Amino acid sequence: TAVITPQDPTLLIGSNLQATCSVLGDLPGATAEGLYWTLNGRRLPAELSRMLNASTLALVLANLNGSRQQSGDNLVCHARDGSILAGSCLYVGLPPEKPFNISCWSKNMKDLTCRWTPGARGEPFLHTNYSLKYKLRWYGQDNTCEEYHTVGPHSCRIPKDLALFTPYEIWVEATNRLGSARSDVLTLDILDVVTTDPPPEVHVSRVGGLEDQLSVRWVSPPALKDFLFQAKYQIRYRVEDSVDWKVVDDVSNQTSCRLAGLKPGTVYFVQVRCNPFGIYGSKKAGIWSEWSHPTAASTPRSERPGPGGGACEPRGGESSSGPVRRELKQFLGWLKKHAYCSNLSFRLYDQWRAWMQKSHKTRNQDEGILSSGRRGAARGPAQ
């Protein structure tokens, strides 16, 4: 019964729109004098409109903002009684910016997943289509990725038919109603972007009765056992009621580690991750895996008396063994701090710690007996 001109326009943010609603034919009661406009269901002020003739009402919208919905804003022309005479979709936004920050990884050399950032300016307000394109560097044809949104809104996964030992060229194309943009080309070799599943079977256990240590063991990711590769590992751990992780970097390619310097009688959460390198002779390190699921364990409670526990040190000069003992403690403190996961033997250290704990316990018992004896002597013989 009416027509809006222009129909479904696309405009840049900040533009002005001049539109008209013209009644077609001889519709009873439908004249320009009784018409009005709505935008997304809200009636527009009458001062934005003016009659051009008996059947045409004009509208002027200045300095347009971005569309509230990517499918377009609904501009509608109504008759006096509120019935809809005509409608139009109004698209207001920005052309796409050049995508950037493309990063890719291959899970166990079986696929390739990439993600990117859509543009520095932000939301274009218009539906924008992103296509990940790829080809073999020297002789391949262009291919388009098909599995989008696999690890987020701007990502895509290529699940199969990947070539090894040949570089790929990868880029992203962005297109909307106002134009298109293309990212820089990323060149990569699948062997240089390999990542794995997190190490499985992570076990955390106590080290005998040592109250400040935990032993961590895990298994290498099984998916890469058929390939020529090495792996390095990282461990991180935190106290149960804390969100701050402490990372151990010097684990190398071992599958076990001794955590030292921990708090006695404390629950710790431990995670491990893996970085493959040297796959088929590649000189580049791979990409760190996700962290394994947290594994919890607690250190033994300390048997040493705390402040106010009643233990007394004898006054007077220091015995001749004092300096030697102090040096031993300093050396073991250094070992504990700097050799979390090295190949050094901890047997001597463990023996010394066990002896020290036993010595403390024996000394405390002896002091308790002596204290009881002194109290009995002070009371005198029984009457």
C-alpha cells in the first residue's frame, strides 16, 4: 500500500538519511497528513518529518549511529491507525578493517586451528563475514576453511589433508555491506606449530615424612609416540586457598619432579604441561599444551614445636659443631632452592632430613622428661 525510498540503504556511521514514504493508489484514510515513522518499534518525533505532497511524507535522520542489530534497523511507515504501510531495513556501520594477529597450531599433527583479531577499530555494527584461506606456498590452489568458531568467535579448524615439510600461506578475508579487507599472509610449517594434549596420569605424592616436599610424576602425551620428537615440561602449583600459581621452568624432558620448600601440613594443587620440539628434525620449539587437570596432595604436618611450645635452647657459648651445622643447613637450603627437578640425587638430603626430624622429636621427648623430673624435685618428697 506504500513504498519507502531508498529501500534497505547501507550508510556509514555519521551519515544523514533522507527517506520518503509514498502511499500507492487511493487508500481510504491514508494521506501524508496522517502518516508517521517508527525506528525499531519507537515512534520518531514529528519534527523529523514533513509533507512533500498529499501522499508523500519525508523523513530526515542526521548523524546516524551504528545499527543496533546486525540484521539492520527496522524503519517503518505507519497509517494514522497504526497499521503498517511499508518497511525498510536500515544498515549503518563501518567497512571491515584488516584482520590481524593470526596464530595457528596443530594438535598432534592431525589438524590445524587458527584464530585472529577482527580489527583494531572494533565493532563494525554490520554483519561481517570472515573467511580463512590457505594454500601451499609455491604451487597450491586457494582453499577455504569450513569449521568456524571452534575455539572462539574468530577461529577456524582445518581437520585433515595437511601436508608436512611444505610451508603454508594463511590469511583472513573480511567482508560486509560496506567493503572488504584482507590480512597479511602468515607463512608457517605444520612441524613448527605442533602442540599436544596435556600430559596424562599426573600423580602427586608425599616424600616419606619430609614435611616440605612433594613428588610429581606424569606420562608423556601418547599421541606423539610414533614421531621423532622430544618434549619439555613445566609444572605449576598453588596453595589450596590461593589463586597465585608458582611455575617451575627447569623440568627439562623428565617425567618426574621433586617440589621442595613447601609449607608443612598444606594442601597443594599441581598441574603439568608439555611443549614438543625437534619433531622430524624441526629446529623450532612447538606450542605449549593446555595445563593438565589439577591434582591435589598435602604435605605432612610438622613435628617441630612452634612458638610457645615449651622447648628451650641452652644458654651459653655455641658448640664447636655449630658452624659446621650452619654450613650444612645453608648448603641444603641452596640445593632445595635451585635443584627442584634436576638429576641430582636427593638420597643424602632425605637421610639428613629424616635424621633431623627424628633428632628433634627425641630431644623434645627428653626435655619433657627432664622438665617433669625438675617439677617433681621442686615439690619435695611425698608426705
